[in-house]
Amino acid sequence: MTTGGAPGADQAGRQGRPPRSGRSATATDRLQRLLALIPYVVSRRAVGLAETAAAFGVSESQLVDDLNLLWCVELRSPDPYCPIDLSYEGGEISVTEAESITRPLRLAADEASALLIGLRMLADLPGPQDVPALRRTIAKLEAAAGEAGAASAQVAVRPDARAAAEVQDRVADALRRGRRVHLSYYVPGRDEATERDADPMRLLVVDGRSYLEAWCRRAEAVRLFRLDRVLAVTVLDVPAEVPAGAEHVDVDSGLYHPSERDLRVVLELTPAGRWVAEYYPCEEITDLPDGRLSVVLRTPDASWVRRLALRLGEDGKVIAPAWLAREVTQEATAALAAYA
């Protein structure tokens, strides 16, 4: 793009929404906004900065940042390098040379199937989403995709089967009515059931598991609760009160984000134990002779490492810290003695 501000599904949903405050947008939020921005401006020929910022629910400063980022984008059609001519001087945004991006979107078979499966999954999840609108969207996409979307109809998408239906229904009811919930929640790291009140924020599905994101009154912070670990849930006759500064958990990069305060663990893995480096986020991975690996990872839960080491058996061992290596050895020795 040349001077100092691309098509999205949430454009209409953002119009008229006030700018966000107290929450950091995720990378997905920004990508959706960038994809919608150019068609929004092109369809109006020229539009004011303030009006556009209000339509997309961001501040004018954030909108200018988006426009500056879009400056760097070049289209590959009709020419190999086809910059979009964009200007926002004088408080008014205008876009030219963007005809190729305004052409109707053509989905390949795998793209149409993935989109339709995702929409069906969203429609079937418990929560406050507009199910009739989702059903209408699915029907329109099926009609437009034709044979490209036919394969998706053969896929049955259901909510997380591991979570009790009663739990999912009660959590969805609390979200719809804006009510606080009381949870009996199992914490595997401590092998105990905890009791806590929480103010629901949203339902998520990450890696096939359902989670309740909520403001936990016990921790005084935002927490994610796996629904299959909720032992019981009671919807309280108390309005949910999520603090204004509470931020959604960014799940785009995974649920776990290591901290410098976490325990630094060094593991040595045999070829049969190399799956650990692929399954868990590692700070360092070093190849060793004979196909072995040395990995460094961080965790706030030493008991989790002990369980992992015992599970690995001869395919992995804890190198550091030394005290944790000794504990694993003692637990393994005690387990073997029980068999004797």
C-alpha cells in the first residue's frame, strides 16, 4: 500500500459498537478487522476516521495503526506486485486500486468445508450466540458453495462429550441470564476438589475441549475452567459482575504461557520419548547422540513433572533441578517396591 487504511465476517457486528476499553484485542480480532476494513471503505468511496473507528469498535489511534499496517500489503492480482493506494489525510479515508480485493470470494472445497464445519460447531455449542442467524448463514454458504461444501454435511459436530450435559446447560443458562455460578471444580495438580464462585464471561472450545472463561471470585482474576473437570455447578440468583479491567485470555497461541517465575526443568529423552518436545512448549531443544533429545521447559507445577517422568519410565529422565530428579527416583523406587 502506498499512503497512510481488508473482507471480514464481523464487519456488520462491529458497526455502532463503542471503542473497547480495558481489554487487549487478540491477534484474531485484529486480523478480522483488517480483512473487513478495505471493503468497508471502498463501498463508501470515502469515509471519516472517527466514523470508521466507531464502526469497528476501536479508537482512532488504533485505526491509524491498522492503516499503517495495511500500507505494507501488496496484492498479487492482477499484477505480481499491485499496491493498494490508500490515504487518510485530512481525517478522511479513501482507497483506490483495490478492485481485486472487492471481487466475490471463491472458496475451495477444503475451505468451504472447514468454514461450514466451524459454523455448525458454533451453532451447536451452549452459549448466548444467535443460533437462528448462524443457521441462516450456514444455509447461504451451503447454497453458494454447492458441491464444494457438500462434504461438510457428512461430519457430525457435537459439544465436548467429556463434559456432562447438565454442566454445559447450566453454564449456558448462566451466560444467557448474566448470573454468577458456584463451581465445585477438580484441580488435578493438587488432586482436590475446590469450591468457588465465578462470574461467567464466555464459553470456548480449544483443542476439542470446552472451557468456561470467568472472573474467579476466589482468585480475583480471570480463569479458564475445563467443563469436564466441573464436578457440580449452581446458577446463583446474583448478577455476574466482571470487573471493567478484566481481559479475555488469548488462546490463539495456546492455553499455557510460561513465566520466568515457573520452575525450569531439564529432561533427557530417548527416541521413544521425543514426543514430549512436540506435545509440550519447550524453551530449548538440543539434539544428543543416538537420537536422544535434551529439552528445557517451564512449569508452575512440579508434581506434573513427576507424573510425566514416571509415565516416561526409561524413555526420559529429569536432569535438573537435582532435587526434583531425586524425588522422581524415590517415587519410582517406592512404586517398584510395592510390586515386590
